[in-house]
Amino acid sequence: MKLGFHISIAGGLPQVIPRALKHRCEVIQIFSRNPRSWKNSSLNPEEIKSFQRALSQTSISPVFLHTPYLLNLASPKEELYTRSINYLREELQRAHRLGAQFVIVHVGNRLNIKEEKALERVSRAINLTLDKVRNSVQLLLENTAGQGTEIGYKFSQLQSILNQLEDKKRIGICLDIAHAFEAGYDLSNSKGLDQMLEEFDTLIGLSKLKVLHLNDSRTRFGSRVDRHWHIGEGEIGLSAFRSIVNHPALSHLPGIMETPRKTDADDMRNMEVMKSLISSH
């Protein structure tokens, strides 16, 4: 399994690859803009060139772009819904310009509407997005913890969205390990992990799974509260991550850590732990 982190873009895109190399990344995930602001910021052509040049001198691949947190593809509020679609289109275009192969988006919050209606709105948003942006970048839906009015925490919900899409070939899934555990998939043991993967394969198909978010959980199984934690130090535990990274259905996938970070030492420790779990056989 190729491992990496979500890498900060603070100071500009040229800072990304040096940071990734320092953290021993084989894959990376980045934002293309401030994830907590609607402020429009264009990509600097010189920074793009610098990023791509530095990237080309490494073996880091693939590159994932994560959309801003403010997007809500399920929103019943038309202004937010339209804005989210427009931003998603932009992210797919920005990913193409940067040379990123995938864009990851959170499924959304239903707020005050019924689940079925919310899932329909997500599918419609994706159809409207892909119809306007016809490039090679794949869009990945990330499963959620089911916190508050989040949808996308059950594989059956993701299946419902996928079934309503017109261009299914351009869609995949990003499976967040902490979110799945918090949503009620007990992958903390081998039996639970196999059961989860069997359900995923039946409802969605393992071929749709493109990347793992490798995060331990600070909250208990089924809590539906999203709190990432250091690998092996949370409720999921070290033995579970050993099973995950060496599982024949998962070991070929890239794994990205979004673990808490106060200093570089936190990332270094999590990377060391993850690498120690990967079997050489």
C-alpha cells in the first residue's frame, strides 16, 4: 500500500512537494484553496508549473484534490446548492490543471429534507457537474460518519446515489476508515472488516473503491461523531489497521492519513506506525 498525508498548501503550491517528501509520502491529498472560505482564488500559473515540475521529479502518484468543506451537494437551499455545484465544477477543472487524478467530495447534509430527496439532489448535482466538465479527473464520494444530518454514512446510501448517475465511469468511492467505524461498521476485527467489504462489494462493487483515508477514531464504535485520531491510539486499534493495509481487497489501494497534527513529529510517528504494519510478504 502506498502511503501519504493530506499536505498543507500554506505558503503556496510550491511548498507542497518538499513537505510531502519530508513526510515520506508516496501519494498526497491537497486543497486547491482555503477549505473553509467561499472566497474565490485563482491558481497562479507559475505556481502550477513549479508544483508540476517538482512532482515530476518524484514517484508520488496519484494526487488527490479534496473539495472545500463548505460544499453541500444535498442542500435544500438553492443558493448553497448552486454554489456547491459551481465549486465542484471548478475543483474538477483545477485538478486537471494541477495534474491531479481524483477529486474527493463529502456527500453532504440533508438538513430538513428526507433522506431519499437528499440522495436525489446529490445525484442531480453530480450529473450537472460532470455534464459541464468533461475531463479525465475522477470524482470520489467520501463516506461520512453520519454526524448530525450527514448522508452517505451507509453504503446503501452511496449505492442509491450511484444508481442515479448518468456517467458512472467517472465516479468512485473514498473510504474513510474512521468514518465507517463511527457510522457502525465494526472493522476493528477481521470478521467485521470482511463483513464490511462484502457489503460494499455487493452494494457498490470493490472496483469503485479508489483510496482509503487511514484515520483512527477518537470516538466509540457507532458513535456517529467524527473525530480522527492517531493510528493505533484510538478506538479502532493497531491490529485492525494491520488487517486493513494487508487485506487482499485493499492492499493495492493508496492510503492517505488525515491524522491530527500539531508538529511534524505527529506525522512522522503516524507514518512510521503505518509502514511497520505493512507485511513484506
